[in-house]
Amino acid sequence: MYAPTCAEIYDELLQSFADLSCDVCALEALYRCRMALPAFATRAALAEELRRTRDFLEQHARDTETAGRHLLDCLAADAGMKKEPSQNGSF
């Protein structure tokens, strides 16, 4: 089984952040265009757009958190540190 290096995990974390930044810019452009349309102003259309955006950003957050936690675990393992239990069971 392949175990990525800390440098590879760090690069993955940075790429995830860069992807999120690009996507937020694309979302802003999309909203600026869509706000000009009369149907966008309806409550149902706006609610659906907000739900989709929220889901999208939450997935980015989960992906970034996963990469970040993996990096922390690898760095701790490289340093010979043991995980200390926290209140929620994470690192």
C-alpha cells in the first residue's frame, strides 16, 4: 500500500486550497451573471442556488480538513509523537 510523503500531502492540501479559491471566484462570477436574470430574484430559485453552493463549499471544507488532518498525523508520526486524545477523538 502506498503511503504518501508529508510533502505530497502538503502539496495536496495546498492544491485543495487553490481549488477552493478558484471555485469561489467562479461562483462569484456566476452569481453576478445570474443576479441580472429576473428569475434569479425569486425566492425558490435563490434558495436552490444557496443550497447548491452550501453543499459545494461544505464538500471543499471536508476535503481540505481530511488532507490537513492526514498531514498532521504524518508529521506527528515522523516526529515520533503519540496522538493525544481530545474531546472529540480527533488529533
